[in-house]
Amino acid sequence: MIIQIRRVQLLKTTLNSNHRCLIIIDTFRAPALAYVLRRATSASVVDALKEGGRCATTGRTRTHMRTVLVISEVAMAVILLVGAGVMVRTFKTLLVQSPGYDTANLLTMQITLPESKYSSAPQHSAFYRRILQGLSQIGTTQSAAVEASLGDAQGLYIEGRPDPRPDSPTPYIYSVSGDFFRTLRLPLVHGRVINDRDDHDFQPVVVLSESVVRNYWPDSNPIGARVRMSKKDGPWLTVVGVCGDTKDWFFSRPEPRAYVSFLQTPRPYASILVRTMIAPEQAVGAARAEILKVDREQPIFDVKSMEQQITEQTSGVRASAISMTTYALIALFLAVSGIYAIISYSVALRTHEIGVRMALGANRAAVLKMTLAEAARVGIIGLGIGIPAAWGLIRLMSSVLFGVIQADAATFAWLVVIMGASSLAAGYVPALRAARVDPLTALRNE
């Protein structure tokens, strides 16, 4: 390409011993102008791209997506942390609460008599009476009893009173032997307990739990009253005692109970309860031997201690608490890792900017504060989303499992503080690295 220069004037000036040359191009053809403009434009674009690589706005869309991802991780970590904390606290509460009786050193066994050998009620009574006599003679046994579940009563109909309201509590009926309350160490509040004299030759009797008495006799004594567990059939039972309440391990509320005499209502199936002086596991062999003395072919199953039974019943809650704790720790790790990564990436992109700021007079404390503010912003937004969601989750769980899961403000606050502190800690390391940037090195690398 030819550039025709009609007049060139060389100006030579001297400034601080430096020579500068100025070439003035008067006229040139249009194609040459287009070429020069393209070269200039290309150079400007390259310089702009190079300069843009020094700023923190490179890939702004990708940066925003990373930030949104980290905020989501923080919000999910808050929800899982709070849920796990509430579940663990609930699990501990379920374990330490008393069921209303003493579970220590209590051995339980299950027996079901075959109908082919034991077809009548007297045979059932005679078999279990002989078992209890043999178990009581073991040197390591304090007492032994029999318990059989009879199911829910149709209602509690009191002689001389109108029928109970539909919303009145219905007791669950147990058929128990004479030493049941002593073996279980279930406290007696009023009257007497069922004993071995309460057989078919004696009037039918019943012992009611405190929760039943509070509802049906709030201001009077039920001892001597006659009740029936079904409206149309069944014998009238005389209330002879009031015992303490047993509590459901899950809902932690008293269970309405009615205890009748096993000798008056024998069953072929029953639970054998043995209060031992040693560990229940060590007494299993002697207990089995005494039962097999009565019938060598009678199977015995589900032999375990009462504490083992409760542990198995609460195993689902234990597993849920452990799982939620594991997931919460994983979510916390991901959230902290995400904050650390996003702040480290931001520091790497803004190294040139940090160097310029420090060259212009910014101190390390200002750089540290600026970088930590970004980590705090991500954490605050994540907490702002996660806290309402976590609180709503607790309220929902409390409404579904009323009386089991409580909205504990203290636990909630502590877990939120832990999450916030973890977010700041994750941003502190890259912020400290940014504050230690050497401005000369940062500018020289650019």
C-alpha cells in the first residue's frame, strides 16, 4: 500500500535531553485511512481485553452464578444444621425421660401357649402360676410377674353416671399378675394393687392410672366405684387402686391404663417380667431353665432386657438424628468450601486492583475489611434465606409431631451463630492473603 506524502516537516525539539520527532501527514488516500483505523481499532480491542483481565468483572455472569450457588449452599446448611440440632436435642430428651417405672435390671420374655395343649382358661392360669413360682425361687430374682395386653377399652362406663363423652380418654387394658406393680416398680397412689387373691372366687377388680382418674374423677375418690370397659357386655369391675402413669417414649405424655387381674382374665399369650439382682443378660439361662421345667417343649422368644427393648424402639429416632447430623456437617463443609473458593477466586482476579489501592495509600486493614465484606455479604444473604426456611421447618415438624419436637429458640440461635461464624472464617483466609499482597509485585506482574 502506498502512502503519498506531499509534505513532510521534521521538527526536532529538545526537552530534558530527550528528542521527539513529529511527522505530519497532509494528505493520503482513503484505503490507507481504513487500514490505519483497523489497526488502531484492533490494538484498542486487544488492550481492552488485556486490561479487562485485571478487573474483577471478568465473566460477570459466571461470577454471579458462583455466588448464587454459594448462597444456596449456605441456606441449605442452615436448614440442615437447625433440623439436625433439633432432632439430636429431641433424641436426648426421649432417652433421659422416665417411662414411669424402673427399666434397670428388668428381664422380659414372651410366651404363647399352643391351643392344642392349653385350650382352656384354667390351664392358662395354672401354667403361668407355676412359672412365676419357679422364677421367684431363683436366687438372683427379686420378683416376677406376668403381663398380657387386652387392647383398648370401648370406653369407661361408670355405674350411676351417663355415658362418657366421645373425646374422653379410653384406657388401654392390661391383664397382670399379683407382683406386677412390685416387679415393674410402678408406684401406687391410692388404694391397693392387684394380688394373688384376685381370682375367679373374688369380685372382678381394676386398678386405674392417674390420667384416667384425673379425667373421670377430678374432684372425688374413685376407690369403690364400679366401671365397665364396654357398654353392652363385660363384667362390672370394682376400682381398688390408682397407680402412677406410664409414658409413651415418643410423645412423652401419660398413657391412660387399666389393669385387671390375670387370674380373672387369663390369656394363652403373655410377657414374663423378671426383676433381677444382676444384669438381666446373666439371668436368662436360669429363667429359661425354670420355664422348661414346667413344659420342656414350650418355646420362649423375644428374650431381652427392658432397656434393650427401649433402645430398639428408639433406634429409628437415633438413626434419623445421626443421618441429619451427617448431612448437616456435609452441607456446612460445602458452604464453607464454597465461600472460601469464591473469595479466593475474587482475590485472584482483583490482585491488580488491590495492588493499585495499596500503592495509592490503602493499608492492609482496609484491604482485609474490603475482602471480608464480600464474604459477609454472601453469608448474610444465605442466612437471610435459610433462617426463615429453617424456622418454618421447625414449626411444621412441631405441628405434625406435637409434644415431641419443640421450637427451641436457644438451639436455633446457637446454630445460626455457628453458621455465621463459619462463613466469616471461610472468608478470612483469602482476605488475609489479599491483605498481604505486595503492591510492587502485583503491578509488575500486570
